[in-house]
Amino acid sequence: MKNKQIYWFKRKRYGYGWVPTTWQGVVTIIIFLFVVIFSSTILLKDVEKNTYQPEVGTFILIVSISILILLGISYKMGPPPRWRWGSKPNDDKELDY
């Protein structure tokens, strides 16, 4: 018997992307936000306005890696993305939000 894929994310109703629909998806988004906010408060607290210091580069690297990891998890734990604009009669309730 084949196991049914459980998606953490569903396709958005408008646009391109996903929406978290399980607790695992919500926790993934919370961890992403925590990493970005925590790294910004730690790395950018002493950086002067409109200046580039090594901490800014480190912050950009951390945010870029975090985004790539979030996209990877979304692709793996969500249905294939596609452009949507509103609900259609042939939408799959298991895949589309």
C-alpha cells in the first residue's frame, strides 16, 4: 500500500508560492523568522547607518542561506508550485489553499 504524502505547505490562492497549513510548516516559518531577527539584532546592533562593515556581509550571507533552506523545505514538503489567481472548480483541496 502506498503512503500518502502529507504536505506542510499548500499552494497560495493568489500568486506563486506556499502557505503553511500544518504545525510543522508554521514551526519552519517561525524558525526562519527567529534566525533572521536574531542575527540582525546580534550582528547589526553596532553598525553605523549607511556604512558597510563585515557584520553586514555576514548578515546578508546568513539571510541568503536561510532563504535557500526555507525554499528547499518548501519545495520538498509542499506541492509543485504554480501560478494561481483565485479558486477554480478543479482545484485539489489537498494541494491548494
